[in-house]
Amino acid sequence: VQLQASGGGLVQPGGSLRLSCAASGMQFSGDVWGWYRQATGKQREYVASVTSGGTIRYADSAEGRFTISRNNARNTMELQMNSLKPEDTATYYCNAKRHYPPTYNYWGQGTQVTVSS
């Protein structure tokens, strides 16, 4: 099983980036996919998530600026990030987890987002 995150980069404050996550190696269902981020020297934190049924949640820091989406047929997920701030600078990780049997918890390798002028 592999989750491949991509789309990070350097962007100026107020700019936008679109992150993508592509999963392969198994059939995913009944689960929650999400984005997490980890800034240097800080703990990994939750950003947003979407269930296979389409329920979406955001961290307060992402609400109103980020939009998460998921394509179950293609096993892909995206995070559209607008109005980026320097404090959004972090490595962003995608995650796929299922809380009931067969349980799983998979992480992508991370993609770096740097917001700086």
C-alpha cells in the first residue's frame, strides 16, 4: 500500500497551492482520509479530513481557507489551500485510516509547503 503526496512548494503569503494524494495497492472503503501537517519543532497536527461517505471536517486554522476533496473511484484526495499564511509552512502528510476491522492506518511521505515572501 502506498500513499503518494505531491503539490507542495514555495508560495507567497496570500497565495494558493493544491496538494494531491494518490493511493494504491488495495481497495479502500469505509474509511477516513485526511491531511496533517508538521512544522519544524512542532507536533504533527490535523488539518482536514473526508470520509468515504463524504463527511468533511476542518481544523479551525483551515476553515474557510482550505477545501478538501476526495475521489473514491480514483483513490485520490486533494487539498486546495487559499490565502496561505507563513504559519501554514509545514510538511503536509496525507493519511488513510479505517477504525473498524479490517483496520488500517497509512501515511504518505509528506510534501513541503513553504509560505514566505
